[in-house]
Amino acid sequence: MIKITLKDKTIIEVEKGTTILEVAKKISEGLARMATCGKVNGEIKDLRYELNDDCNLNIETFESSIEGKKAYWHTTSHIMAQAVKRLFPNVKFAIGPSIDEGFYYDFDIEKPFTDEDKEKIEQEMKKIIKENIEIEKFSLPKKEALKLMEEQPYKQELIEELPEGEEISFYKQGDFTDLCAGPHLMTTGKVKAIKILSSSGAYWRGSEKNKMLQRIYAISFPKASQVEEHLQKLEEIKQRDHRKIGKDLDIFMTHPLVGSGLPMYLPNGATIRRILERYIQDKEISLGYNHVYTPSLANVDLYKTSGHWEHYKDDMFPVMKMENEEIVLRPMNCPHHMLVYKNKMHSYRDLPIRIGELAHDFRYEDSGSVCGLERVRQMCQNDAHLFVRPDQIKEEVGKVLKLIVEVYQKDFGFPASSFEYRLSLRDKNNKEKYIDNDKMWETAESGLREILTELEIPFYEAEGEAAFYGPKIDIQIKTALNHDVTIPTCQLDFALPERFELEYIGEDGEKHRPVVIHRAILGSSDRFISFLLEETKGFLPTWLSPTQVKILPITDNQHEYAYSLKENLLKEGIRVEVDDRNEKTGYKIREAQLQKIPYMLVVGPKEVEENLVAIRSREGGDMGTMEIDKFKEKILYEIKNKKK
């Protein structure tokens, strides 16, 4: 007999060799019906897994954890592959993993799937589910595994990469067998509700050097109602997609002649970006930051000195050879700032020195991963580096965290409940990814941990999320679509000052090393704008809206008055346009609402005669008439105080 410690700390005894599913049945038949996989001493295992030693066991269901969902979705991906095989016998299979929300499978097929094809596949999947086919797991030696998959070149490629002597696992359901580590449900009938969502092209292994495959995305749930809920959620995501909003509101565009991951800001987008960048620079100046401009190019030796070349060169653009130099587009600007600091000797009295820049950086993202403004190849970073004495670290990190709260919660109004603080640490089992200095890492990690504790900021730790040169505090933001994103960060760095031999003269007259705090508040302007558009659905706060007021004259007789109002508002710095088209007023109002303009001023004969404006807001509709000076007072207050 062996002892099994369950999630609630209950201990049960079972015979050695009992499977996870059999343990679930001992607990309750209901749990056995819902079980999708198990977690044995923290490792995900198949329901068929035999328990041979004392262990901790969590039995996972679709509702209990993401691992439980992924086992369910992974099984459904095999059902989809089986359906495709039945309908397209010559298909070649690549991979079909579960993802955070559903699953996909990549197929090598002669032509892209049509909507009619996808409907047939979905119907065939439902047949396979109804057949309730038993799913069996088995293993083979490498040679036999290759023989079994002799008609599947992608599977053979994966098998060839596995170590010699390793037993390779497969799952079989009726007439379909797939190379897979699992876990999977016991039968196809355990899946209840499915929906194919979309299809697209996808390069084998994500590399454009490889063949283009056809990928089908789908979802499955235990209840049909959950499918409907998911489809509604996807529609909400579609409406919030910053690429759609960006197109609808003329914020940015892309063009293949310019290149992937290289968006161009249109006038509306340029206005948003200009205001954001001025806003954050003004905040930094008020806090004692000094701004610089540094080149977007640098000699490769700069990045060899900093360590970026060793740890980051695969994410950089190729080297350009020029006369006797090798030049590269910079991926980040911290090495430049190290040299700005080193330009002259500093006293301990000079510190902290805060160097900020809105810097253009370049990352070699593959074409499959670029996305609108969210993931680009050229970005504008709101970056800064604080050069501090060791005794100033706590105070300066505290100021950075306070600035983040002021920007995100006070000025942009994001709720405090949507923020989590993550202490991102080095992966101690994979040290080659990081600068090799154990003492530095221990000092920096314990330093940030102490700061967060002393400031009474709740946080959690995440191994493997540090930058290659040091640990960091990442502020994780829960978006309106329930995604976790990292935008602001604060990083502690003892390594770059050492590599660049930075110094200051201490109170004792001796030379000392400063410590560098890397921090980003808005992150990149591009990603922040994409985040903001999706959070607000494009309903930007008045202070940030490209057009804050649109004046709508009812007839040609009010044009002169409308343009005089425009001049009046422009003098106050209010961004205003006149819609003098020969269209009905209701049509103009609807157009302005679609453009998500905060205020519309409708002017007819009465407004001209009494020197008034009839105000409509995008949120509240008709607000009645008002004197123009009163309206100016209202909107200027809103802009100054960053009200919505």
C-alpha cells in the first residue's frame, strides 16, 4: 500500500500501481467523471498514470485549473486531427497543442481550408465524439516510432530529435494515432461542446524559412452554454482589438512596402503619441530627470562591453559593416546612458543622477509575431537610468513605484485591484542566460525583496523572469480582457556599472561604483497606445483625444459662427474641428460618435443669436445649451485634471 496526500491534506491508502483515475473513483464517481488529469508532486500526469510511491496528488478538472483545461483541449485537438484525416486522407500532421484559450493543429495540406471545409471538419468531430472512442496510450523505442510515423515527415523530424534509448509515447483513438506526451481524457465522448474558430497560415516551427502549413484554431467545453459565452468574449475582444480601433479612428497604418512590424502613425495617432510623450517627459523633468538624445546606431563593441551581444544578439538586427566599423541598430539604450554618465567624473553629492530618453530601439522580431502597435520592430521607449549610491537605492526605487501609481491609477484611472507586483528573479537552474556573478545576483535580488517588504507592497516571486543583467520589479496589469501584461518595470543593476567601470568620488575621497536602476513607466509608446486603445475601446480621455471638440453647424448660415468658435477654442489649446459638410445634423452627430469625439457643439440660428452652443457628449448625449466661456471652463478643467 502507498499513501496519497490529496489537495485538502486528506491522506488515503491505495494499492501500489493504482491509476490516478482509480483514485478519483475512490473519492467519488462525480470527480472521476469530471477528472481530466492529475498533478503528482507538482507534475502533470495522465489519468492512466500508475502511482507507485507515496505522493501528493491533485486531481484536476476542466474547472479547477488551467492544466485541467489544457488536457481537455489537447484531447480535442486530436479529435480535430482525426476528423481532418478522415476528410483529407493525404494530409500530413505537424503539431496540435493546447494553448491558453483552446487549441490549434497545424496541417500540411494542398490548399487552405475553406469555410465549407471547416464546417465539415466540425461535423466530423461531433461524430467522433458521439462514437465515444477509447483513447489508448502506448510507447515505442525510437526505431519503431520512426517506422510507425514513416508517412508523417513532421512527426519523424520531432522523433529524430529525441534522445536515443528513450521510450516515445503515442495516443491512439480508433483509426488515428498521434505522437504525443499527453495527458489526454479516457474517451472522445468526454468532450461535449466544440467550435472551430478560425484558420490561418503558419510556418512550420514558426520560421519563415520553413513550409507554410494550415492552422485551425478551435475551442471545446463541457457545456454548450460555455461555447456561447466564449464566442461573446471573442466578439468583445474583436471590438477591443487595437488594430481594428486604430484603423477605424485613423490612428496608424501598415504597408508591405514599408515592412512587417513597422507601423506608421497617421495625424490622429501622432497627436496621441505627442501628448503622451510630452506628458511623461514633463513628469520626469518635475522629478529631477535630465533628458538626452543618443544615436539609434552603435558599434558592436558597445554591446560586447555591456553583455548584450553575448545574451541578446539573436534579437538584434544584423551587423552593418562600414569602413573599419561594425555597426548595429540598438535594441535598448542603457549602454549609451552608461557612457553619458561616464562622460565626466561625479561626486557623491551629484547622485542620484537621473538620465531619461524617448529612444528609438529596434528588435529583430520574426514576421509571425509582430502585431499592430503591440509588438513591433522599431519602438519608442520611455526609458530612464538612475545612477545612485547604495544608500539611495530604497528611496529611488520607492519614487519609481510611486510614479507608476501616479501615472496608471491617478492620471489614467486604472483600478489598484488590477495591479500586481512581481519580483522577477534569475533561473538558478539555467544560469547561462544571465551575467555570471552569483554574489551580484544574491545582493540585487535580496535588495529588491527587502525594498518591497519595507514599503509594505504585496508581491510574488517569479524565477526565470529577470533581465540578463539583473532582477526587476514588474508591475503586472490585469487588462479589461483579463490578460496579464507587463508595461512598467523597475530593475536593479550592479553589473553594467562594473562592466563600464562607472565611478563616483565618495565622501571619503575614494572612488566607488554607483548602482543603476533601469525603469520604464509607459514602456514603449507603441505598446502603451495599443494597451490604452484596448482598455478604453478607443474612448480616450478628453485630454488625450486627437479631436476634443467637433462643431456641427446646422446650415450654411452658421458656418461663420462655427469657425469663430473654432478660433476661440484653438487659442485655449483645445483641439477642435468644424464639420461643415452639407449633411443632416443627425448624420454628423452619428459620425462624430463613431469617431469617439468627447464633445459635439451643435450650432443653429438660436445659438448664433444668443451666442450659445448646444452641447452633446459621447457618454451622456444632449447636455443642453451653454455659454461658450462656460464650456471652455468645463473642458479646460477636464483636460488639466485628466478627467475622462
